[in-house]
Amino acid sequence: MAASASRTLSLPCRRPGLLLLRPRPQVARRASPLPPSCRLRTFSTTLSSLSQSGAPPSSNKFVYNVAASYIAKGYSYDPTTHVFHFNPYNRVQPPKPGREKSARPESGQDAFFVSRLGTNPGEVALGVADGVGGWMDSGVDPADFSHAFCDYMAAAAHEHKTGPAAKPLTARQLMQKGYEAVCHDPAIKAGGSTAIVGLLSEDGTAEVANLGDSGFILLRANGVHASSEPQTHAFNTPFQLSVVPPSMLLRAAAFGGAQLMDQPRDAEVTRHALRHGDVLVFASDGLWDNLFSQDILRIVNRTMANLGAWTSTDAGIQVAPDLSPYTQVESKTPSPDDSNSNTEARSAQKPSARPVVTLQSLLAMEIVGAAKSASLNSKLDGPFSKEVKKYYPHEAWHGGKEDDICAVVVLVSEEQAPPKAKL
């Protein structure tokens, strides 16, 4: 017998226990997530003569312009405060014991980090972790694991030794370092999360390690060039890193069960050659459950085209040769001695009379704003709704899936390296 519209749907939880998902409230879709006071200034630029298919000249370097936006489930989204601008010159300090939850960004159980890699401001490490909500049934706050995990990865990336004699760090190794630190943190008694981690090198190479149903997408010239596939054990049960108390392991063994305890070595690793004008999006499942890849592509294409960063020509999509007018923040650049802990750097910025908006932050805000609206729309079926129908065809689930949402956006630009000084 077909389910009624008011029936709740019990699905396998993202971790221990079962998570009860309820029908979405009737909330109208917002036309735009950005207020008029938060619009990006426009610039006039010429079209790029850079080949879209040729290899980048050896004299060029890649610059990664990074911003993030986020919103916790049940909170109203404000793009003027739920945004983070990455500055590679900010120092990242290791997490301190007894860190205050109030210092976290308002991202709920989702967490993220962005850090330079070692002493090189041109190389970037970034990632997103989504705490597993099923741990709440055991009295555990999943956000403790995910936020500590990201803090430890940021610190490990920042402290990594670079140089000709140094051993390169991989995305999977960085995930392992963060996971080991969480496992040895006495404040983390239990918990778990998914993880997507990326390393961006100065030569234009991106290495991505994905474990679970967070993920990434690489957009190029109005097309989806690459994307990750979710890793799941079953429907709504993704691969996950966990800290499980011995008592819980014994209890599971007594009843013939087992806890999900995946490892960083289980993460899928991919490598990508980046180009000028590429857009990378790393995000939690709060984005992928509510927007299809083509939805994200349309948002990015519209935003890039409206500002002239991408232009349609007879030869295809061309990228503005100089993206710096769109990506630079009009503020004093902190010196390398300016100290900001990773938690402080990721905290929501206080609203001001003139919000700081760059192209990368505008992309992040537009994407998260659209995902938030879709999650509250009870009529328009999104990716999660279609998955429910696939696995539970007799269940009545319509609309989006309300959840924490976090997205880190990277706008790639290729710039001519300064000439080497003659000795």
C-alpha cells in the first residue's frame, strides 16, 4: 500500500542507530540569497588569449583564490556573516585543549579548513568534514569530531616542512594526520565524520582524497570537467572515520554487530591538472543532496558570465586573462607575523556597512544560498529525494533535505611568475 504524504520515513542512519527523517516544512524558495548591499562590483576586462587546451607556459604560476560559505540546519542564512575569506598569510595554530564551541563558525556539524601548505603561500590545503548525526543517539555531539578533525588537518598542513629535501605530503596522508590527532585527543570520546581533502600545488595540480558522501566538482568553461562519486556502505550510510569507545565495540560484538570504522586508506584519490578560470567546489552532502551538478554549473556560469570572468564567443567560453580585479580583497593584507588560529580564521565575520565580496566568495554564497532554499522547498524534488524513490519506491518523500550546508570554493587563476633576480 502506498505511503501517505504525512508519513515519516525511517532510513538507515549516517552512523550508529537510526535517524528519523521528517517531511519538509512548506517554505517558499527564495529568489536570491544575496541582499542588494552584498553585490560584487563589476570590471571591464578584455578576453583571454590563453589557449584552453595548450599546456601552461613554464614561466607561469597558479594562484588559488578561496572562500567558503556555510549555514547550520535550522538557522536562517545570512551571506554577509556566513562567509569566510582565505588569506594565505594568516598563521594557523594547533587546536588548544578545551576549545570553546562558540568560536566555531555557524556551520553545525559541518566543518571546513583552508591553510597554506608549509611556508609556501602559493600552495593550499583545504577540506570539508561532515559529522555523523547518528552519534547524537548516543549522547555525542558529532560537531566535536568534525571541527577538531579539520583543525588538526589545518595545523598539520601549515606545519608541513617544504623544500627540495622534504617529502611531499599527499591528501590521504593529511587526512591520516588529522584522524590520528583526533583519536589521541582526550576531549573526543566518540564521534565520526566523512571527509573530502584537497591539496593544490603551485604548478596547477590538484590532488583530492574523498571518503564518504562529501565531495567535490571541477567546473571548466561552462562544463563539468570532473567530480567525485560518493562512497557508501548502504543507502544514506557513507564511509566514515570514527572514534568508537571500547564499551560500544563490546556491546556491538555481543549482539553480533559491528561499528563502521573506515580508514583514510579507504579514501578514493584522484589527481587533476587545473587551468586558468577553473572553479572547484568542495562541499558536504548538504549541498549534493539538494543541488544537482548541473544546478551548480548554472549558478557558476551565470555568476562568472555576468561579471565577465567567463565570456561566450564563437570559439567557445573564454576566460578573462586577469582575474585579480575580481578576486582581491580591498583591505590591508596581514603580514606573516599576524597570528590567527584556524578556529578564529574560520569563524563568521562580523557584518559591516560595506561587506567584503570577492568573486570566489560570491560563488560560495550563491551556491550555499541556492542549496539552502532547495533544502526547504517541499515540492521540488532534489538528488536526495530521487535516491529515496530509488531505494524506497513506496515511500512518499518530496522536496529537499534540510541539513547543514558547507561549501569551499576555489577560483583558479594563472599568472605570470615574476622574473628571477640576477645575482
